[in-house]
Amino acid sequence: MMILCVGCEWQLKPSNNGDEDIKVAIERYDRIEGLYLTTGDYSALQQMYTNYPMQTRMLIEDMLHLGKVDDPEINTKFLHFFQDSTLQAMLYRVRQQYVDMDDINADLTAAFTRLHEELPAAELPVVYTQVGSFDQSIVIGNGTLGISLDKYLGADYPFYLENYTDDQRKMMVRSMIVPDCLGFYLLSLYPIPFEQRQSQELRDQHMGRIQWVVNRLMGRKVFSNTFVLQASEVMKHQKNLSIDQLLRLNQQK
């Protein structure tokens, strides 16, 4: 369910004890995108290209595969693509469910503050919200992390009921946005070594370690499976092992 491919900005401010405070403030690119796709408002399209050029390029070229953004017909293709009744219904549901994202701001701030404490050298991404076409949930690239809200409309959303399994739909809920952000961000920092990608067991072990770290950062058990338990056992028996060392174990073999 997690795939690597308006935003949130990281504000680092000196605190009284000399540490850095992290505050996440989500900008709603999805609102500008949705305005254009539902009304054809040209000013919204201009804002997409002016204020979010990289996000717009990634959306049109890499996610939707509609063509190059410099194609003279690309804006028409983009608009027409979303006139499908299923996608229009999805845009309406996103507007309804994500009027407010303060809870997600707060959870992202708390989780990434803990992550910064564990991995202070990691460069924090700019995070933004967008709307796709039910394909990718989290998109990471060029220092950004995009959340596709069309993949988090709830387990009982009609399109999901027809196209996804029960296990998949359990993950397509609002409460999974922050864990997915953390999981894919960590996977971008600690990718599965190329030479080990053919081994299902090694891939599962690597993802289990990432999911264990996500549980730790979230302060709750989001993921529970055999490979998460294995990671937990590793940390119990190697108490001095850092998060960085845990996520590099496969790479050291």
C-alpha cells in the first residue's frame, strides 16, 4: 500500500535548551488542484504551476502519466481525465473528509520530532497533500513527501469496497496517513539493498524493521507481524543498537 515515487513545511526554531523545535504546517495543494479539476478555474491552474511547479510536474508526469507538462494540450488532458464520474465523486469526498487536518499536523509534528531525535542528521522533507487516481498513496522525491488523500477515504468507501481486499482497506483510513508518511520516508533513507531485493525474506525483514521504528515513533502498535516481532527481539537483545544501526543491518551483511 505504500509506494515511493497544499505541503507541509518544517520550521526549526532554537528552543530554550538549545534543541530544535519542529512544527509541521500542512499547505493544501489538493485544494488548489481540486478547484481546477471541478470548476476549470484558470487562476487555480496558474497557482499550481507558479506555487507548486515540482509537485505539479510529478503529479502529471510521474503519477498520472498524462504526458509532459510543457505539452500545449496537457492542461486539457489533465482536466478531462478527472471528469470521470468516479474521480469527481472522489474529489467531493476528499473535500468533505479533509476540511481540517489539524490532527494530522499535530501527529506529524510529534512523530517527526521523535524521528529528528533518533536521526538528527536526516534531512526532513517538505510534505504536501494532493489528489491522484487511486494508485499511489505516498510519493517521495526531490526532498518532498506527497500524501494522496484519495487513498485515505475510509475502509467503507464504495470504490475501495469494489477494488481492494479487506486487509488493504483497513490501511486506507485517516489514521494511517502519519504512519505511512514515516514508513515511506524511512524507506527512502534506508532502501532495500539492490542485491537483496530478490529475497522475499530479506525484504520482509527490512520492512519489519522499518515498521518497528514506525511503531516506536508513533508511540503505539500500528504494525504487528512476524517481522516486526523479530525486530523487537533484536532491539531487546542489543540494547545499545541505534535506529540507524537497526535499519542498516541488512546492508551490513
